[in-house]
Amino acid sequence: MTQQIEDRYFGVGHRTLIKPSSGWRSFDFREIWAYRDLLGLLAWRDISVRYKQSVAGFGWAVFQPLMTMVIFTIIFGKFAGLPSDGLPYPIFAYCALLPWNYFSQSLSGSSDSLVGSSYLITKVYFPRLILPLSRVTSGLVDFAVAFVILLAMMAWYRIAPTAGILLLPVFMLVAMVTALGAGLWLTALNVKYRDVKFVVPFLTQFWMYASPVAYSTSLVPERWRFLYGLNPMAGVIEGFRWALLGKSAPDFSMMVISLAAVCLILFTGLLYFKRMEKSFADIV
């Protein structure tokens, strides 16, 4: 009976085989573009949920880096006396906290994006990559709000940005890609191993101390620069200080190492995410 139906509607010998794509064909970025409206809606949902029924609203995007800057200035700038490359320590620290806070919040959000949206994954099809990507995109709003305070601080200290500010979007893109690549690893692992959510805060804290947020890379011995450059956020933070505050040019050999590390994190993250994607709806 089945054979007769197939012959009637599809022709004799016609068969249609549907199976998941593999290899590079599985990376259909045109599909991501086709679902760009959904990406915007999910990003806006994350922003509205974050500040829903909040007294301060977007003020929390400024409060966190400002209070951290005050604590760093007292502990590391006054008590420990860490060098700030000739810059006032408050703006030295705040300039680093902007990309770092964006990265840490995006990493935390993207690592929980699949489990937190399980009700969507099990009911409707869409590219699963949209979920971690929306968390990384929504963090840009908080970054933009906090960036206004940095501009005010630069005016207060009479610091003019250098021509390197034209490369600021590049450094920001590196931070986004790093958060996305690491987030792809963590969110795919979190679907299978739910204790990953307990690892993320520890990983973020460890990563911050391994990044030049409260200190300058001038404190890192020369023989350790290659290893230190494997941390992509080190290059991002030094790039921000150079582009905005007129700090001496960063070690571009370290920047090249950081870019290579970013590409590796993103590439392996995409591979693992796509490998696990077919089982998300069953496990989550």
C-alpha cells in the first residue's frame, strides 16, 4: 500500500531521505540570518526580564562597574599601590571593567541559554545557536549605558581618545566572539551536566584575576607573555585602554596570540555545539 502511494504521488522509484547535515554543511549561517527577527525578540526579552519591576532600571548597568571601580581603587590603587601606567587609577580600572563586565555577563547568560529556554526547544524549531547569540547581543545595551559614564570620566580627567578608537569595535567584537565561543561550550555541556552552572561563577572569577582588570600587563614578566596572551580578554582590555585612554601601544605579538585563541575557542565551540544539537530536545 505504501509503495502504491509513493508511486502515485512521487513517481516510480522516487524516495526522499531526510537526515541531519554533517561537517561544514551543518553551519548554515544563512538560516541564522533568516531568523534575525527572532534573535532581536529574544535579545529584547532578556533585557526586559532583567530590569522588569526594577527600581533603578538601567542604573544597575552603571552601579555595578562603578562600585567595583571604587573597591579596586581603594584596595589595589591605594593600599596595594599597583601601577596604572601613568593614568588615574579610577579611570584605569573602569575602562577595563566595561569590556570585562560585558564578557562575564554574556558568558553567564549564554551558558544557561539552552536550559533556561527548554520550553522553546521542546515545542518549536529554530536554529539553537540563536539562544546563546541572543544573550551575547543583549549585553550590548548595558555596555552602551556604562560607556556613557566612561566618556564623562574621560572629560573629567581631560583625557582625549587616540586615533586607536577606530579599532574599538574590533576589540569589542573579540570580546563578543570570546563570550560566544566559551558560551557554546558551556551551554551544550550544561544540557547534559547540570552542575556546569556551579562551575561558571568560579570560572568567571578565575578568568577575571587572569585578566589585567585591576593591574597592568607591565607586571607580567616577559617570559610569561606568550602564555598570558592565550587569554583573549587580556588583549581586549589592553586594547580598550590604548584606544580610549592613550596608554602605550599594547604588545601586538600578544594580540596576535589572543586572536588565534579566540578563533580556536569559537571554532571548537561551534563544532561541539552542532555535534550535541540533535540531542538537546531529548535531554533538556
